[in-house]
Amino acid sequence: MINIISSCTNSKKKIPANIFKIASYKSSMSLDDVLKTWKQHIYLKEEETHSAIDLYKGGAWKATVAIKEILLTKYETNLYIASAGYGLIHDSTQICAYDSTFASSTINSIRKFSNNSSKDDNVSWWDEINSFDVNTFSKNDYFFIVLPYNYLYAAQNTVKQLIDKFKSKIFIFVANQNKLPLYMSPYVIKIDSKFNNFEPGVQSNMLQRAVLWLSREIVTKNIPLKNKELQDHINVEMLRYDSFKMPVREKFSEEELYKKIKTLIEQENISSASKGLKTFRNMGYACEQKRFGKIFKEIKGGLL
């Protein structure tokens, strides 16, 4: 059995009620008070519920589901989600739509309740909301941990439990240079940024796309599920590619930016600021998230 552990996504198919939006909680509240209220609501399931696999959307999620489908052609495979709203859950778990994240600089970030924006608050939050018992996994299970840095850091105590129990059957895929706890090092498989030259795409879902590619390689070329063999295969494939360089994005004045965003909304029928910003950046333009969101809201309000 291969258990994929991937993160939840900001993009969801359903709009959450205010009680399931971190942005609805005052930043003056303590983390403990928010946790207490949040847990009461998620356990009561006061709103409509959905299977987790059917709630999320976006490029990263599409690639994640495809990883499961590819691996299922050769191995028994389960998909688990490291959710900033629910902890570790199976993809069939019934949950309410929610907006909470371990990523920083967003209105639904857990770290908004910290006086010093400490990443350790993410760890505290995860340890409180997560009720999954890793002892329910079989001793012969393998684990593909496909988490962006903020989620991997937040769930580090759960990851350590898995490492202690399953050791060499743990594969932690990373696509950045951020410092991780030392006990994770022997289990890390590095994805080089060269992958975006090998398979062009959005930088934000490169990790998921790379693991999807590797999963196909594992299935079609019978690569053993061993850390060295998997890392060597990646390295050999990437040798013929140059290091990836982020494109230099064009910047605009306030007036130019307003016109560009308005045109984007009208021509692409964009309904959300997050999707609009991603599309905007993919077009080679630059804009800070908060600034884009403010202008987007003003324009949408005028078009209604």
C-alpha cells in the first residue's frame, strides 16, 4: 500500500460559511480561543458536507489526484490530505468547506493570531486539530509525503511519528531549500527547479507535477521504492537541463494595473481574486497579492 499525503488547496468548489473562514475571526483573539471555537464547529459539521476529494480544485489538486490514479495501476493506493482545517484526513472524509491555511501573507493564515508570526503557531494548531492515529496504518505501508514547506513544517510531529514507525518506507518530496528538522533529512527526495524546464508549468504546483511524473516512471519502468534509486533517477533525468530562472515580470503604474485587471476580468470571466492573480502572473505581469485583491474587488463591485 502507498499512502500519499498531500496538502489541502486554497481553491475549493464550495464557498465556506463565515464560521469556517479564518478571516472572520478577529486578529486580536488568542490562538487558543480560535482553536477552541474552530474545533467546536468542525466537529459539529453545522454546514453541508462533501467528500474531501470532491471539495478541492486547482492545478496542484488535479496533479495530486492524478498521482493516486497512476499509482493505483500498480499498487494499492490511498490519498490523505494534510488539512489546515481538519488535520490529516482520508480523501473520502466528509468535511465542510473552509478557508484556513498554514501559508503566510493571506487573510486566512493561521499565523494572523501570532504576535511574532511564528511558524511554531502552525505546529501548535496542527497538533490540536489533528486527531488521526498513525498506528492505523499497516506495517508494510509506504508513504509519499507531498507537502509544501509550510505544511510539512506544521505537521512535523505527525511526520516524525511516521518516520519512527516506518523509517525507510517514508519518502518526503521537497522542491525548495528551506531548512527542515534534521530527522527528516534521510527521507527527503529533492526536486530540482530544473523540472520546470523539463516540463514547463506553474511554479506553485511544480512539486505535485514532479511527483506525478515520477509516479509514472515508477509504474512504467519498475523503479524500486527506495530513496537512493528514486533520487538517482530524478538526478539523471535532470542532468540535461539548465537551472530554471523565474521570468522577470512586467510592473505597472496604478492606472495601468487597473486597466489590465479590468480587461482580464472581462475577457477571461475571472470570478475570484486568487484565480485572477494566478492568471495575471502567468501572463508575465507582477503584482503584490493584497494590492491585486483590493483593485480586483473594486472593479468587480463596479461591474455588478
